[in-house]
Amino acid sequence: GAVVSQHPSWVICKSGTSVKIECRSLDFQATTMFWYRQFPKQSLMLMATSNEGSKATYEQGVEKDKFLINHASLTLSTLTVTSAHPEDSSFYICSVGTVSTDTQYFGPGTRLTVL
Amino acid sequence: GESVGLHLPTLSVQEGDNSIINCAYSNSASDYFIWYKQESGKGPQFIIDIRSNMDKRQGQRVTVLLNKTVKHLSLQIAATQPGDSAVYFCAESPLSGNTGKLIFGQGTTLQVKP
């Protein structure tokens, strides 16, 4: 399967600041990446689909101006949480999709804590 | 509506026993299903997948069964080991032939007792 990395693995920030999370596909070129959010003891919730070279597609209820997604290359997608608030504290996970199958391979996740 | 759910939130088994984790899905148009394992603080790890044209698929110590009639999916783990302790999610994809969205179930926590 695909190897996916995320950076940072965890981050603590003050309320009102912005945080950028990187998702990298290490062993193949990913035209599509997905961003998920997971609260404690809950399932994964898809936030948006990141398409290389075009605008991301956001799920209903996810604010595109708050969660900025950039997919500028086939190996890198970034998620920026703007003006973060304590309720944005969560586990953010990215995944990459493969062209040959519908399988998604996930990164290790980024733990965001907003104070 | 589209939803994927699990029957039991927690499953406790004895080491060496077989484990069966169940999943119900509601979208009859889904044609691809995946089981993921998520350990604490980590991202989901692919275990096994199955397409709707199959009823059963086997991997190493794992078997996935698909019953399209009742829209039910199960994951069987043989000879459960302590390292199998994790949360298991089923996911369904209503799209085929391309990268598409996955709809995740709520997850079942598997606890393996030594």
C-alpha cells in the first residue's frame, strides 16, 4: 500500500492562531487526497477531498474559509486551520487514494490542541 | 440515508480465540468495502477489502464476509493475539473505478485478554 506521512505529529497552539498540517504521499503521485477529523472515541469524519491543481471539495458543514486546503503537487497536500479555537482540537488524518482501486491509505495523524 | 454502523461498540475475547466483528451498511449501491484497524494515537491501517461481486475474501488470519442480501459485513480474526487489540472500522465506498469517498462506521473496540 501507499506510504503517507504527516507533519507535525502533534501541535499545541493558542486560540486565534493558524496551524498548517502537511500530508505527503511518499511513494506515489496522488491526484486525490482526503482530510478527516476524528474526535476521541468517535469515527472518522471526512472534511474535504483535495484534488491536485484544483479547489478542494468540502463536505457539508465544513467551513472552507476556516479549513484551507492546498494540493499544489502530486505528493503534498496541506490543511491550514485558521483562527483556531479550542473546539478545533482534534485528531486530523489525511489519506491518499489510488487510481487502480478505491482503497485509501492513511497517514499517522496530527493531534491538534488549541489552548 | 447512507450510513454504516457496527452492532457492538466493544468486543472482548480471550487470546487465541477467534474474533468476529460485525458491520451493517445501508447503501445498497455500495460496491466496495474495507476494514481498517486503528491503534491508539495512530492513523487507520488497511486490513482487507472486498468488492460486492464476492461473498468472502481471506487474508492472513483475517477473513471478510459480505452478505448483500441483508447488507452485512463481518471481519473474522483467527487466533486473536494481544497485538490485535485496537478499534476496527468498516468503510464503504459507493463509487467504483476511481478514488471516491469512504463512509466509515462507528468502530468496534477489540480487547484481547491474555
